[in-house]
Amino acid sequence: MPMTPAQPGEPHSQQSTFSSDLINTFLDRLKDGDHSVFKHAAVVQAFPRTIDKLLEKKNDQEVDILMGPLVAILQGEDDNLRDNAAIALAGVLNVLVAHEKWMLMDRLLPATQQTLHIIEDNSEIVSQCIHSLTKLAAHHIRSDQYSAARIILIIINGPVTLASANKNFCELAGLAVKELALRPVLDKLLEEYLHGDEKQDEASRLLIAFGVHAADFLMDSLGQGENKSDRLKLLKLAEEIGEPMEAALRRILQQTNPWYVTRNIIRLLGKTGNQDCFEEVAPFLEHENIRVKQEVLSAAAIIGGSNRKSFLLKALHSVPPQLTGHVISLLGDIPGDSLVVPLADMLEVNSIYQNRHGEELQIAICDALAKIGSVKALPILKKFIAQNTRPAMTQEDIEDNLPLMAAKKAVSRIGKGNKQIHQTKVKKVMGLSLAADHVSTKEAAIIRLAMSGDKKKAVRQLYELIGECAATGDIQNAERLRERYYEIAPTALNAIIRSGELIEQVQGEFTGRGFLDIWKEMRKTLSNAEFGAIYHELENQSLQPDELLVRQGSNNDKLIFINHGSIKVFYKQGQHEIFVKSLTCGEIAGENFFQSSIWTVGLRALTPSRVSLLRRSSFNRWHNEFPGLKEKLQEFYNRSNDVYNLLNKKGLSRRKYERYQLSRKVHAQMLDDDDKEIGSEFSGELFNISTGGMALRIRVTKKDRGRLFQDKTMRVDIPIGGDEPPLTVQGLVLAVHPFNQDLNDYLIHLIFDSQLKQNELQKVLG
């Protein structure tokens, strides 16, 4: 759009014909709501100078009065007036930087964003605005206001901005971000992210906003880091940066690295890279470390493209035995029936091996054939079922034969024609081809639609575009587009979830029931906002048969949602795992989620399974916005959790030593790792005791403070009758349970460092 005669540097402006008194008159008219005065170039040019003089006189109130009509003009419909107001605002921003009026600049950010959109073809004005915003962002970074700095980066260089910006604008934005991404700034943000307390999340999001600059910096940090905890955090951040990480990852991969660095780089390339990376990843299948080999297989399955099948078939005969099942599972993800015969041949060969490894391969092959979904696999599967079915087998015998169950499920799934039929239907509906420029064009249109305010229509069109990409196998674009929801409509939970499932359908990973359907009973007890809060906190995990999910006796504090498959709940007694029950789709587990404790059972996958994990720390983020969410979630959990009852019915004691109920006042002291006293001694009441441990009832002053005792060492003095000194015991706190929440009473369960002698226990009991 052409500019009016108000551009800076105009040789014969109207300024010479307007006296300062007349300019002031025009500005008075502007304050009275007469926007037409901005048709005069002299008024536009005088406006920043007027603001400058007012600030010199400390007349901030008058500045605020003048900025009101300027912002109103920017939001009006007169194109010429809007253009002139944008030019004036660019000049005002320079003045505000000179006077360090950062708060006023923050308030003007929406107007500044509008200005950039209005005058994007005017390089000089765009440069002025971006320069001023860069100064504001630098101020916020110096002041540790990372969220405020990130907002500015998104305005300058965010995907919504760049989607419709011209080449010159993109270049200026890139230079601005580079100017801000100085090494001291990145060092400061990384230190806050790794070791800070209050601003970790803000620092990480700002690092992500720095894009490619943060990518190079993080890869250098990852190569130098020796702390495992720091490395894991760096990897998580690198994954969130996404596509800008690819070049940095490929560069580091060519260097000599420790095995764990190589594995992590390959894992990230599998998530953020494309087919161009495959040739660099594939040779690492020869790496000496088995975990690197496993990561190469997983990455190749994602980015291998047309090379994927031949690569995996070759790997099938070269990888160590413990990775064979993983390769088979990945082969099952490849569409078409060309792999049915080699997999069926493997099933016949492995059916002669009656050992655990042979059974694992049989299950993996059956699952892979089920995913492929070809009727060509039915004869060999039915033959396998017949060979493994004996006369007079009970239902329990059949269920205990996991390979047999896997084969039966495969036959059932293929009979329904699940995968190929569904993919055919999707492709007929969505169309068979989609050019990259078509995707970009539609994406830009959707963003413009969202910016105009019609988010409902934008959400619908975005879902349709994701479906088109998924149907043609363009999974990378489909997943990238799905992230757009979080920019234009983060509360569109149904669309976010269903678009993810649409992608899974085409990949063959969809289980047949959607997430919303699986957890519909839980949704009945929660509001849409509460359910959305849970969903956005979930971490997804896939499990192979016999893979351990939770170890008995661990302090795992996650709540586990079963989305697909079957999870065995077992009680370990000696070297034996005693079956308690199986958890299936729509059930949850979490012995240490709502109260500090240890897991009295373990969890292990019976079949290929998919679960979602919710961390207990999420409660801290929900406390203010959803104060009743914890109680609602716990109520739902209590309705479906019957593990304790089943343990009792099976006669499985969760206690190794007999406990005796006993009420007696005791004194306790917390200890550090060096057995030095922490804090003051406090009183409690003995609740029960055995030769192996005890339970102590205490009262704390603040609700939920009882958790602070978890995993701590405690010394307890127990009075003994007569003149004998008290018996002093020491142990580790394994569990903390609320006893009377109205009184803030808790039961603390200790396991003694040294088992009590029988005569010592007898003295306590009297």
C-alpha cells in the first residue's frame, strides 16, 4: 500500500506552512476526537517531537492522552489515516526508547504489532519499529522479565508474523533476533533453565523463541555437559525447539561423541529431522553401543522414507537378539502387504523355540501382522493358533499363553479390515495429493482468518488441512500444523486431540477408541477447562510386552492412564511375580500420586501398550486456577482402584514383619545424609511397631507439609517402662499418609536401618 506524504525525509513537507501554534491546534483537535488531522504530513511529523517535549517536562499524563487517539486511528478503517498513524507511532517508539519509557512501550505492543502489519512494505518504518522493539526486549532480558521478552520476539519473528511477511521484513526480523541472541544472554537463560527456581519455564520458552541461535548454542552446551540431569533437560529443550535444531544436530553428529550424546542426537533427529538426515543416521547402526543401535532403528522408521523397509529388513538379520522384536514392531508400521510373507516365515521358525525370547518374537510378529492388516497373514496365523491349542485347554490356560492370545487378536483385527480399509476411506475423503505450496497457501489463509477474529472457522479449516496432509502421508506437515492450535486457539481441546488421532490413524497407531471416548467417565466429573489442564500436562509412553513400567517399592509419583493394551499388576514375593490383575484401556494407576508412599505392587506390560503419565507436580500449577481439580481426580481414582482389596483377597501381605498396635508419646529428630540433625526435635505418637519398622503419628502446622518427611532419615526415642533409658531407633521414611486432614495429622512409616531384636521389641511392648 503506498504511503501518504508523511514519510520521513520528504523534501518539501507541509511543516514549513504550519506554525507551531497551528500544530498545537491540530493536536488539541486530535485529543477531542478529530482523527482527520492526521491527513496532514506536518502533524504526523510533529507528533513524535511533541511526545518528546512532553516527556522532557515529565508530563506523562498528557502523553497518555495523545496516545489514545493514535491507537484508535490504527484500528480504524481509513487506510490513509492508518498509514500516517503507523509512521507517527514508529517515531514515538524511538522517543520512548530514548526516555526509557519501557512500561508505556509494553502497553503499546498491540498497536505496534498492528503498525508492522500496516507498513510492512515500508522498509524504513519497519526498521524503526523493529529496532525499538529490540531495545525493549533487551531491557526485559536484563530485568529477568523473560515472558515479556518472548512476547516481543513472537511479534517480530513469530510464525504467525513471518507467514505473511515479505522477504525484507523477514531479513530485518532475523537480524534483530540475532542481535539479541548474544552468548551472555543465552548463558544466562540456560543457567536459569537448568538451575533456577522460579523462572525455569519462562527461560526455556524464551530460548525456544530464539530458534536457530538457541539450537547451535544448546548443541555446544550438550557436547560439553557432564551432568546427566542437565543433559536430559537440554535434550527436552532441544526437542521443543524443533526444526531449527536439525542443522546443529547434524553438525554435532559428525563429531566424535560419547555414546549417550550420539544416541540423544539421533533421537532428536528422528523427531525433528527429515529424509535428508537418513543417510547420516543409518551408518550408526554399526555403533558398538546397543542403545545407540536401538535409537537408530526408531529414527530410521520415522525419517527413512522409501529406504525404511529395506533398511529394517537388513537390520532384522544383523542386530543383536534383544533388538529383533523392536525391528519387527517397526516393520509392522509399514503399509502394504509385501512384508506379510517374511514375517509369517519368521513366525513359523520361532514357533519351535519354547523359551522366553522365542515367545517375545512370536508376540511381536503377531502384533506386526495385525497392524499391517493383510488377509494374506490369516492362514499362517490360524495355523499357529492350531499348533498352540491343546485339547481341554481352559480359558485361564489360553490367557496365560501370550503368543496364542496375540495371534487370536491379530486374526480378529485383520478380520475387521481395520487399517487398510480405514486408510482407503480417509484418502477418498481427503484426496490423494497435496502439493507443498498448497499447504503453505492454506496455512497462511488460516492464520489470517484467526488474526481477524474468526477462530472457530480457523480451527475447523486447520483440522481439515491436517487431515489432508495425513491422508497423503505428509505426517511431518500434519504434526507441524497441529502445533498451530496452540498459537491460534489453545483451548480448542477437541480439535487438538482429534487431529492427533487422525495422524495416528494413518500411521496405523490408532487403537480404535479416541482419547475423549476412553476417558468419557472422567470427563463427566470435570469441566472442559479442568480436563484440558490434565491433557496438556500428559506425557505419552509406549511399552513393549514384558517392559517394566513401575518397580515395586519405588517412589514413582506419576498417575498412569492406560490408553491401549494390557498392563499387569503384580506383587513380587522373592523372585516370583504374583499376578494381581490386569489394567486395560480406560483404567488408571498411581499408588504414590495423591499421597507420599511407595508402590506396594509393580506394573509390567502384557501386550504392546500406550499410556499417558501425569506428574504430581502438576498440582502446583493447578492450585490457583482449578482449586478443586485434585479432589475430583482423586475421587475418580478411588472409584476405580481395587488393588488393595485384591491383595487382601489373595492373601498377599504387604508387610514383611508382624506389626503391633501401640500408643505412646515419642520424640523424633530429622537427620541429613551424614546423620547430622536437621531442625528441632519434635513430638509424636507411636501408632504401631514391628521388628522391621514403625508408624508414627505427628501433627504439622500447615496442610500438605507432611510430604517434606518423604525419603528423609529420622531418629526416634521410644520410652520404655521403669528406669531404663528410651530405645533409640533410626530409619528411612518410606511413606507419609494423611491421618486426620482436619487436624493436619499424618502417619509416617519408617523402615529401620537395623532390624530390632526380639527382646528390644518386647521391652517396647511391655
